[in-house]
Amino acid sequence: MGKYFGTDGVRAVAGQFPLVDDFIQKLGYAALRELQEYAKSEHLKPQVIIAQDSRASGPAILAALEKGIRASGADVISVGIAPTPAVAYLVKHTGSLCGVVISASHNPAEFNGIKFFTNHGTKLPEELENSIEAEIESLQSVPAPKGVFTQDESLVRDYERFLMSTVDASLLKGTKVVLDCANGASSKVAVNVFAGLGMDVTVTAAKPDGTNINKNVGALHTEFMQQLTKQEHAFVGFSFDGDADRVIASDEQGRQLDGDNIIASSALCMKQAGELNGNKAVLTIMANLGCINYLKENGVEVELTTVGDKYVSEALEKENLSIGGETSGHIIFRRFANTGDGILSALQFLQFVKKSGHPVSWFADRWKKYPSKLKALAVTSKPPLESLDGFLPGVADIEKTMHGRGRVVVRYSGTEPKLRILVEGDEENMVNRVLDEVEALYRQKTEVCK
């Protein structure tokens, strides 16, 4: 991670550095200068597709950002409130130079962020982010805008049509589904797509007011969606996050299926259909051991990456693989997209389930999760873990006490001031003990905000 870029763009509380007008303008200008150089050999329109989620701070950030982008000479086309993956699709669809999304994804409404997409619809490689940061540091001021700013929300309809084209409408017609739109960017698009495919849709959390995005709803808070799915006797339920690049599902019994469940089920369906390149799936280090072992037992190799769907995307691209993603619900079906897309993933998973002739609960019962605990400690700073004297060796010693029956993953969040400790094992008391010991060790080595 860089000075300003985390695992998914630049993110902070809106109105606090770096999300202040001067920096935002410099970010827009510097990013476009570097992206113009990055894609100089390709014949692209000198325009940028930009969208935002439903946060109240979005319009002010857009006003500063588009000035910085236009200062580079590029035109800006705003498509309004739209899912992050809509921009990834539209950049390629329109032959644009790049795309930008103003969103803090699953975070609360007071946060916001800015993330960029290349002309290929992918997140920026780290080298490019580093170049942008260096460009920002060298800037004294931003020139006057030269490009043109326009609004064209009709482009989002192209994205909706694309989503609908990826499935067999006759197979899904009449299916009863529950959609939790997190009061975010999917509030219109998801409903338009599922209803447009002839499904019987029950919708919740689709009334954004600028402050209620992700508030007790969405991919991080799926309880109500799960209850509603069971109550409505729906075939399946889906919860998206604020910018709709991730999805969590519910079976008809109201049980949650996270990203691991969706990826594992889809990968095996793809393998059976001869559509799983390399008989391999990409997961992150946060994937549950139960999922990893289940895939391996069924002839699917697993590659583990660091956390972040851009790293999953890079691994898929490198080996020409078909599917990968994160436990959190960022899932990439590479045949259709280069980045996580919650609505697309929901449609693909639902189609696999319908083709199988089984209910969603059948897929939920294929494997058992290892007992797992994830704790997030708020931190005042993020000193490299290897710089904390004896910490990583101490964690390794604690992990050895699990005698090969579990694992420990410790990392800083790329988007929040937090240390994340994940412990998994085949026995819950052991998991709890190890988690407490790792937390105590970290507290010995550094100050932690309580």
C-alpha cells in the first residue's frame, strides 16, 4: 500500500484529509496525467466515465475531482449514482481512457473514497498508483480545466442490458428473490435487472437518503435479508454492499452463503460443465479452510492471494483462470468482467443453482466451515508487522500450538485504521484461545486505540 492508496483506492472520512478539495483536484489531475501515459499506445477517447454511490458527500467530491481531471485535458462524463462495476464495464464499452468511482464501498456513510479503473476495466496496478502519488507530491497547483463536463445517466442502461445478457432469462423467469440494496448504488439497477429478467422481486433497503447507506443493511448486515428470504418463501436472497461490487446470499431457509460458498459452488458447477479453466479457483488468504479443503477434495486447485479483489484479478489474468474472489463477496467471473461485480455474481450463481435442479440449501450443505474468528483492532498507526520486535515469530509460535489443525492470519486493513486478526481451527475453544493470545501479543508490542 502507498501513502494515499489503500487496497481499494483513496479512502477517508469525507471532508478530512485526503478527501479535501485541494488534494482531490491534485489527485484527479495527477491520475489522468499518469493514465494518459499508461494508455498512450492505445486509440482511446480522451474521456473519463465517473460515477458515485448514494453518500451525501458524493456531489462535493465530484465537483473537485472533475475539475482536476479536466485540467489534464480529458472530458468527464458523469453517469450519476451507479454501481462500481458499471464503471468498469462502461470504460471498456465506450472506449474511454479510464473510469473513476466515488465510493467507500461497505463503509459507513461518513466515509467516502475515490477509486480508478484502467481502460481495460481493471483496478490500477500498484506501480501506477505509486506514480500517481509521486506526481501529486511534485504538484504545486492544478491548471485551469480544459476538458468538458457532461452528464449521461442513460449509459447505465447499457450496463443493465449487459448484465441481463449474461444469463438465460427463460431459466430464471418467475423465480422469487429478495434483494437488499444497502440503500446504495444498486437501489435502481439491481431491481431493474432482476425484474427485467421476469423474476418475482421483493426489495428492501432501496431508499437511499445520503446517510443510510450500509446502515444495518447490505453485505455486512445480512440478517434482515435472511429473515425476509425465509419469511417470503423466496428461492434465494441477495445482499449487496454500498457500491454493489460484492454480494452475500441466503438460502430458502434463511442461512447465509458468503463469498466462499458462492465461489466454491460456482467453481464446481463450472468444472462439471467444462468451463473451469485450469481446474483452478483463486481465493484470498482470508478464505475459510473448510472451503479450501472442499475444493481440493473435489479436484479444484486453489491459489491464495493477498486480500483485495485487484490481486485476485491479477492472478486470474496471469493464468487465464475463470473464477476467483473473496469471502466478503467480491467475486470475479472473468468470462464477463475483470473486477468484482455483486449483481453479475448473483445472477451467475442463481443460474448455476437453477440449472442444477437443487435448492440453494443443497449448496449451503456441501461443506462445513472451520470455526473462525475475525477481530478488528483499531490502531493509531500501522507500523510494518515485521518491524515489531518479536511479533511475527511470536505469532508463529502461537500458531504451532494448534498442531496443524488451524491457522492464524494477521494483517492491517487496507481501507481502515485497523489490525485484523483471523484465527481458524477445528475446535472453537482453541480458536478463542489463540485469538486472545495473538491480540495480547500485539498489545504488548504497540499502542492500540481502545
